[in-house]
Amino acid sequence: MMGGRLGENIGVGEETIEKACKVSMKAHSKPNYYIHDKNRVTFFAFPGSWSVNDWCSRKPFGEIKVDVSLFPSIKSIGNEEIGLVNQAFFTRFQHLLTRSSLSAEVEKAISDKKQIVFTGHSSGGPTAILATIWFFEKYTRHNYYNTPPFCLTFGSPLIGNHIFSHALRRENWARYFIHFIMKHDIVPRITLTPFTQIEQELQQVLEFLDPKSTHNLHGSSILSSFLFSVMRNALSVSSYAASYLKGNTNLLLETVASIVELSPYRPFGIFVFCTGRGKIVVLDNPDAVLQLMFFCLQFSPEEENSEFVHGMFREHLSYESELHESLNYMQDVTYLVNLVDVPLSAHSTSTYAAALNDLGLSTTARLCLRAAGELEKQKLENQKRIDSNKETIKEAITKIQEYKTSCEIRRIGYYDTFKIQKDQSDFNANIKRLELAGIWDEIVEMIKRYELPDGFEGRKEWIELGTLFRRLLEPLDIANYYRHLKNEDTGPYMVKARPKRYKFTQKWREHAEKMEVGFSSETTFWAEVEELRLKPYVQVKDKVSRLEERALTWINEGWLGKDVFLGESTFSKWWKTLPFEHRLGSCVAGFIST
Amino acid sequence: MEPETSQFESSETLAAYLASTPLLEESWRLCGVANAAAQQSFAVNRVGTAAYVAFSGVQVVDCSEESCRGLAELEGGAAKGVFSVFSGGRAEGDQEPFMVHGGLLRLFLNFYYTQNFQHKMLEIMNECKSVIFTGHSLGGALASLSALWLLSVIQTTSLSIEVLCITYGSPMLGNKSFSQAILQERWCGNFCHVVGPHDLVPRLLFAPPSPFVEHFHALFHFWQSSMASSSPNSIQLDSLLSDEVKAEIFGNILACVEDRFRRGENQERGSFWPFGSYMFCTENGAICLDNRMAIVKMLYLMLAKGSANACVEDHLKYENYVGRICWQYLQRKSLTNVCFSESSNEAGIALALHSSGISFQEPVLYGVGKDCIVMARQLGCRRNIYTAKMAVSLSKVTPLRAQIEWYKAFCDNSDDQLGYYDSFKRRTASRKGSKVYMNLTRLGKFWDEVIHMLETNQLAHDFHKLVKYVNASQSYKLLVEPLEIAEYYRTEIHKKKGHYIENGREKRFRVFDKWWRDRKIGDEEGNPRSKFAGLTQDSCFWARVEEARDCVYCVVSEVDQGRELVLVDKIEKFEAYARGLIERKEVSVDVLAKNSSYSLFREEWKEVKARLQLLPPRFPVAMVREKF
């Protein structure tokens, strides 16, 4: 995004945007959705709802974990933090999916090789967003359809937590979600407020905002008290986030946050702010967008009158005319890419000066934008530093590989050699193991704190390196664990002690290869053996057979080395003690020399 | 090189966050109620799952006794056991004991021991998720002590309730050791002291009380009557204090605060210190600080811009500050009078100082203010950076530990059958031994540094609860402490200083004991061990062996029967304890090595016991000795 016409930069033509806006307003009078076909594009437009129950199902914020069977990607992979979504909107979408012909119509558009656009105005936006994610999960992720859909929303409320942004960026889907927001539109900010605080006014405000209604709130104090609540909570969310962006370390921050619950909802995707008079500001840094959610609402003392407030609410219904002007005539578009250098003073003459003034940003607001940019930059620098470890990791892995080979020559296998720890070479391998553990633990630590770019856990080179590392090193960690009998102090390795560096790298692979959870647990083979052999055969009969079957698959796939079957290995020795009938029927019998 | 710190000033951002929450308004509202309607008492209000407890600012502090006029020990007299965290804990080194204002402590205890207080607290602890203690003026000090009491309770029980204390214009409460203890317990974020720019009360205790006692009485009388009455200014201060006296008080306090600010951390004993976080409110906005020294500076800077009248009136103006504060942040301010640079750092500081009422047009004050907030921020930022670096440092020292493990395996398998402990204790000059000794020293240094940084608040607030460090410190302790003990007895320090556990144990091991005890324990499987543990689970086992052996030697030469019985009892207790450990296989194999100190102990004791048992019980020991 470096300047030029909006359409070229975000990948959707101006005509399509305008059309989407038009059909999403039209959809408000339809029961489920509205389909519009034009040239090579199929629009699915969803109506909004003006009933409070469709906005919030529970106090204070009504969020639930997303259904992972429907949205398997909406999570952080290593941390396994599942995304949170507004339950009311999610339920509405689920009903639509199961009780309407939506999926059939989508299939039809696919078979016609159409570009699909999901769109919605106001609370139609959430449905469009969820439908788009559903499409990505169902079709794009499995390569069933190679034209990614677009999601265009107009004045949509925020519906998902920070995991949405994290996951969509990791999957490279974020840029297909384009949200248009009038600078003062209150609706996108509503879900930042606990339902308890606006319960009284929300129904009336929704009726007022319904394009079909003639509900008049002129002269009523409802709008300004509603606005005050929303602004105040937008300030809470944004200042809490800004304290974090700016690196505030006062413990008061966390104490207050543990007492006063904050809205979980955060922006994701690309945001297009319409600042009036046909001008447009575009940005995609979710932290910066969150700051704008509050700071654009700030008003100067002379604006404190009911006429102005009324006008702010009316902006929710003016997308069509505003976009018509800005897309066709003005094309005065600013792309806020380099947030680190936004000018602080309103009198500046630099590139972004006019746009920032149009957004009405104070110096405080501009500092928050810079902080958001700085964090993004910091994450990239962290990634660079982590990337510079790659060679060291590869070298150490080679050393372990050599160790493994030298052990196999002696027909014992490196698991058992390491467990015995007799020679200098075992000791050296242990030191290498610890060095590698140090490097990987640091990576895991940074992922846990979200200090690396969102895409890190989806990077092919690291997933592959992680798998290589895990296959070679985890057996040594297990050997070390059982050598020191730590299982008796702390419990089984798998339950109590498996390091995060292996859990994370396994989950990376399983997610990337779209495997079931636990499908790539070949590296914990030894831990399972160690636990099983402590127990009487009759108790673990089924588990033994199951392990053997899985081991066979892993061996055939080349994920597990045949060294596990060497004559002197813990596994072979134990296996030979199993009852004759078992050994006779065992699927790995052929591998073990008798 | 200095670690890089954030270029963004955020003391005001945090204040804006606090201002946007309902906490200030709700707590202040209840303070007003308590001031007017609950004089010499407190008021409770529930909002959702949060309970607000406000102590009235109208209180009578009994200063008749000398001990109530200044600092008194927190853990003495009637307060014994109330603040369990402070009991037993000596302040480190040659520092003062934990002290708070005697009169305020006594006032709190008067509440604490009433049924009403106990009953209401119990109700809140059972029914609420969070509790906010609050109070205006003297009520603030009571709120602080209540919060401190509840935090102590939480730490020693499994109670889980969030505690926050918000005071308005509260006097200071304790000395430096007290402030330091709050820091080390990581409770700074549980105290938020809201302070008006010129309010005298939060600065009062910087000055010695002597010359103005009478006038202070008059001032408190004025403040309390104004708080208690619904109509402000119903009482004329002028009738109580002349303008000259007010000016004199103001001048005196200002001079004292300035003196404190100039002397920095080097203060006389018996000084009061701020603790927790401060929120400074002005007409322009607010900032939050948690650095002790920065707070003192800011208390001075703001007062310096005040006047004799302002410093008296400000104590009653919190309604004004709290009422406006949220609005201030909702409005877009056009700050044409603030000097801006395009540097994030400079602009952030200018904004924060503007909110503190300090203008760049006063270069001297501005300079001091700038230093003050920059210093506070840098200390805070380093905390995060150091925490991240610690993970890397830990992985760097892990190989040292591996070498010691390797050494242990070598000793345990060695032909001399001395075992790990005795091999190291009786080692002769060798490369192996000196290498292990070096690792020992380096590991000790590393962990001492960790503890030092944690105590000086340079690491993340929950650092000592992170599973990674709890586990690492535990395995360090189990592996290395036997060697430390060996070194202690090898170099015969015990002959000079006494036995290891009481006199020679490094502080770090006691700290790790506490981490391990306080860790979250999951559903541990209680399977019996099949083999001896990799490491003896009691890291002080060898010190106990040494003590027991010492007892055995003493028994032989003991003449007093009473003392002999004590020794025998001690030995037998240890014997039973050791047997239990061994039966449960909680010791490592080195304990059972043929020539280990433990094996020696058993032989020696067997011999002595046999000799003792030759004699009928209760036979005068003195005569026994003669027979030998």
C-alpha cells in the first residue's frame, strides 16, 4: 500500500466497493441474505439486525470461544489460545449456515468460477466476516478454490478478539477483510462497551439507526449519554492497549485490569477511514486501528452540542453517498504505512499531515500511532535476530546426527547410549542438547508473549527446522528424563515434563499439514515406551498394540528411525518380555531380530 | 551499555486508563458518604462483584503517647500477627525494622479488632471477586493498612480476591524498609495514592512535627469539619489560622520536601517514605508513577508551584479533580502552549509534564520534572528487558549444571564408594574438582543475581512464580546444595560460625524453598518410587548428617544427663527421618555409598548406642563416664 488509487492497492475495484455498499444497504430488507451477480463477481450481502438480543447475548461482553471444528485456524498455534467471538453474531451466522441455502449458493458461485464478495452494513458486517472466514477455512485452506473471497463491511461492529487478527495475518487472509468506517460512526465502537452500561439506551439507539425506521431521537439526551458511555469505554480499551504499546511497567495497570473487565474485541484486517469531504485514510496495523477507534471520536469543546452528536449518529447511514464521492471524484487516499514516522504536530507539512488532521488526531493520538508502529517494527527485528540463529541450530543438529550415526554403528541406538551416559561423546551430546534447548526456549518464550510477527508460526522453513530438531532431540530429552527417574519425582514425561519447544513445533507441523491433533507425535515414542514398560502387560495391552501400529506408520513414513528396533534398545528388550501371543500378532515383529 | 528503553512516556496513558474506569468515581463517591455519614467509621458498597470499603476522613488520632507521634514497629504490641508477611521477616542487612506511623496503626487496630470490621470483611471475602479499600485524608491511611492486612492474608492462605487501595490526599504511612517490603512483595500496583497538586497532607510527614503541632490540630479540625458538613466552607479557616501562620507552615513544609528531594535515597533513619503508586492530579490531567524517588521529586515540584492557601484548600478539592478527570481525556485538547518537538520522547515528556502542571516556560522545574519521569521510565523498562534476557542467561548456565551432574555420576560410580557428597568434601587438588568448584561459584553468582534483581524490582512481577524458574531453581538446589554443604564442612567453617542450616545456608536456598513451597501443585501422582531418586529430595540432608555426627561426638563427652538426653533425642529423630527418606527412596544412591558420611554416622551411632545401652536408664551419666 504505497499510494495511488484505492482499488489497485487493496485489490478490489472501486466499482465493486460501491456496488457492495449498495447491495449491503439493500440487504437490510431481506430475511437471510441477498445475492447479486455482476460480471464475474457474486455478492453475498447480509442484513443487519436492530434487536438488542442479536447484539449481545450475555453480560458484560457476550463472548465465547469460536467453534474450532468450523474455524480450525482461528487460534494461536503454539499457545493454543482459541479466538473469542461475540456469541450473538456467531449464533446468527450458524443459523444462517445450517438453515438457509447459503452454502449451496456459494458452491454454485464456485462452480461458475466467480469472484466471491461477502458484504454487510452495520450488524450485517459480522455475518459477512464470519461467512468469509468460513469460506477460507472450508475452501481456500484446502485448495478447493483458488480465488480468495473478499469481505467488505461498512460500519460493522468489532466481533472478535486479538486472536482473530493474529490468526488471519498468519494465514495471509487478513488483507481480504476490508472494513469501511466513517470517522465518527459510533457502531464500530459499540462492542467495546460492556452491555451493562448501555442496556438502557441500546434498543432505542438501534431503532434510531435502522435505515427503515423513522424513530426520532431529536432533543433526547439518550444519544449523548450513549455516546459518553461508548467513548469512555473506547478510552479504557485504547489507553490500556497504549500503556502496553508504550512499555508501561507499573503494576497498577494489571491490578486495575483484573478488577475492571475490558472488552475483548479488537480490529483485524484493513481499515478504510472516511474522514468526510471525500477523503480516505487506509491502515492495517490492528493496534493503530484500535487507537483510532477512540481518538477519532474525541471532540473539541466547541463540538459539545446535541446537533453535533446527532450528526455523529447519522454518519452510520451515509456510507453510500460518502463512498460515491470519495471513490469517483476525489481519490484523495492516504495509506498510513510508516507509522513510526507520523508527524506529531498539526502544523507539519510531511506526507501524512493532512490525513492526520482530517482524522482530528491530537499529539497524544499520534504518539500512540507511533508506538503501534514501533511495536510492529520491534517484532520484525526480533524475527531477524531469531532467524540469525538458524545456522547455529543446523550445526548443532548435524553434531547430534553424527552422534546418532556413531551409536547405530555400535548397534545400540542413540536413545539408549545417551541414557547410559558413559562416554565423553554422550556428555558432549548432552551439552549440545542443552545449547539447542536454550535457543528454542527463547523462541517459544517470544511466541508466548506474541513478540514475533503474527506469521512466524506459519513459516515453512521454521516448521521444517522445528520438525527436524524435534525428531532428533526429543528422544534425548526423554532419555535424560528417565535416566534421572524424574518421572518418579514429577510424573510421566508426557503429562508433566514435555518441554514447550517440542509441543510447539509439533503443533506447527500438525497445523500446517492439516493433521489431527497428536498425529505427528512420533517424537514421543520413547516416552510412551518408558511408561508402558513400567506397567503389567495385561493393564496396557491395547495401548501396546496401538503404539505398535502407530510406530509402524511413522516408520513407513520415515518420521521415526529404525534404530528403535536395534537389539540392545530399551524397546526391543522390553518387547521381548511381552507374552508370546502378543509378539506373534504384533505388526512390528518383522523389525525385531530374535 | 545501557539497555534500550522505550521512547514513549506512558505515565499519563496509565492515568487516562485509570480515569476511564469507574474505580475513581465509585471510590470517591463512597469516600464522600463516609466523610459525611460514617464519621470515625467506614462505609461499604457493593457494585457487581466488587466491594468498596471507604474509611471516613474524619478520625481522631490519639497522640497522647510518644509512640503514637512517629514511626512505630509494625510487628510489635497489639499489631502482632496482623500483618503476617512482616512477621519474622527482618529487614535486610542493617536497615531499620518495618515501621509505620504509630497513631495511624493504633487507629487501624481499633477498627480491626471490632466485630463489625471482622464480620464485614468475612462477608466480602466470601462473596466478592475484588475489594477496593478507599479513604480520604486519614481514612486513606486506614484503607492502606486494611489493604495491607488483606494482602497478607491472601499470601498465606488460598483466598483469591483482587485487592486495590485508592487513597485521596492520604498522609504517608511507613519508613523506607516498609516501602521496600511493599516493592519486594510486588504490591506497588495494589496501592494508588491520588494526590492533588498542592495538597499539604501527603507531604506533611516529610517535616518533623515539633514546631507546628498546635497549628496542625487547627488545620485538621478545619479539614474534618469541612468534610463532615455538606456545605463547603461552612467553617472559616481564617478564624483558626492567620495568613502569616499558613505562610509559615507552607514555607516550612516546602523546605522539608525540598531537602528530602535533594538528599535522594540517603535519608536519616526514622524518615517517612512513599510506597505503592501515586496518581498526581491537576487541572490539566494526571500522571501515574511508581518509582519512590520520582514520587518524592514530583511531590516537591508540584508543591513548589503552590501557595499557602492552595496547599490548605487542595486537600478538599478531590471532588473537583475526580469529577473532571475522565472528561479531560475524552476531549481533544489543543495544546498550543506546549512546546513540541518531533521526537516521541520529548513530546511525550512535554505532555506528561503539562498534565502535571509544569510548564516548559519554567526551565528549572521543567528540567527536574523531565529527569524525574525519564528516570522512572528507564527503571521500569529495564525490568522487561532483563526478564527476557534472564531466559537466555539461564540457558547459558545450564551446561554448568550438566557438568556437575556428570561429576555426580562419576563420583557415585567411583571405586572408593564415597559418593557424591563425600567425594567432593574430601577431594584432593584435581582438575575435575576445581572445575566443579568453579561451576559451583558461577551458578551461585547467577542465582544470587536473579534474586538481587527480583528484590530490586528489576524483573517481571510474577517472575518467582514462572514454572521455568521454579523448576530450574529447585533442581539447582537439589544438585548443588550438597556441594555447598560439603565445602562448608570441608573448610571447617562450622567450627567458627556454627552449623550450616542455621548459620551457613545461603539466602538463595531459603528463597528457593519458598518458591517451591508456593508453587502451584497439580494432580501429582503419588506413586511410590521404584529406584532411588536421582537427587536427594531434601537438599539439606547432608547438613543434617553432619549435625547428627556432631551430636554423636558430643554425646560421648557430655556430662550433663539432661543435655545428653536432648542430644540422643535429636540423633534418634534424625535417624528416624533418614530411615523414612531411604524407605521412600527419596534419597540418591550416594547416601548409601559404603564410605559416605551417612554410613559413617550409622556406624558411629551404633557403637555409641551400644555403649549407652550397656547402662541402665537414668543412671547418673557422670558415674558412667568414670567407668569408661
